[in-house]
Amino acid sequence: MNNNKTLQPVQTEELLGILQSRFEKNLKRHENIEWAAVKEKLMANPVKLWSLNEMEMTGGEPDVVAYDNATGEYIFYDCSAESPKGRRSLCYDRAALDARKENKPAGSALDMAAEIGIELLAEDEYRALQKLGNFDLKTSSWIKTPADIRKLGGAIFADRRYNTVFVYHNGAESYYAARGFRGLLRV
């Protein structure tokens, strides 16, 4: 990953083109939001633009899903059909990664999210995403785990099967080729 956390002008234009195209193809995800206002906010926040690029490069297909009137921020979620391919095979957090004695994954979901500058979706956010389409029909995604569950060694993940959103538990140190994480970014 780029440690500079800024994009070159060519990268910026390319990313804005991708985001605008996705925005226009999925208008039901963000009714009453205008692309010009989103673009203006993005251009004023180069670090957030870099984070969106990282979301895109890891397969997240970020898109605007809401506007927070209280903070004046646009909210982007990973809207890829399946859990982002470049963010799979990760355990939940650093403590879980450190606890594994052998067969360690390449990293953890929380560490990667922090590197990218995003947050994992919470359960209510994941359920809100699922109202916008059918996501994680073949994969699953780690979601923000409540502290009391994590304290006991667990972590939660979710997926959609049988036209229903399921939330499950697993040991935080587990990892699977079909489990990644979805993030959100506020701009």
C-alpha cells in the first residue's frame, strides 16, 4: 500500500471517473444525493480520496449510501457483490493474529481497515447495506464485534443466504478464503 496517502492527479481523475460511473449506475443507493456535491467533498479531502482508492484497489467497489445531516458527511460502503477479494483470509484483529501459533494469516481485518483508513461495518450498517441489494451470497464478512464478545475470544461475521441476513460467531483467530470484511468511510 501507498504510505504517502495521496493520489497523483491521473489517479484522482481515474478514481473519480470510476466512482461517478458507479454512482450513476446505482442511483437507488443514494436517492436525493447529487454527484457534484460528493465530488466537491472528495476533492477537498485528499486523504479520504486515497482511502477510497484503497477500497477500490482491494475489490470493495465503494459507493455512496447515505448523507449524515448531523455531520455533513457522505457515507461510502463497500458495495462489491462479494466480500472484497483483496481483504479475505484475515483473522479479526491483532490480538487474534498474535494468538495464532501456526498457520497464521497474512494479517487481520482491523489492522487492514486501519491501514486503509476505514471502519468495519457494524451489524446495523451491514443490514442497511443488504437493503440496497444482495451481498455476500457466496462469501461472508467480518463485522464490528461488541467488546463483550471479543473479550471472550469471539468475533462476529455476516452473510446472506436463503434471502436472509445471518450474523454468526467464530473464534477471532479463525480465517477463511471466503471471508473478508466490508468497510465504511465518512467524507
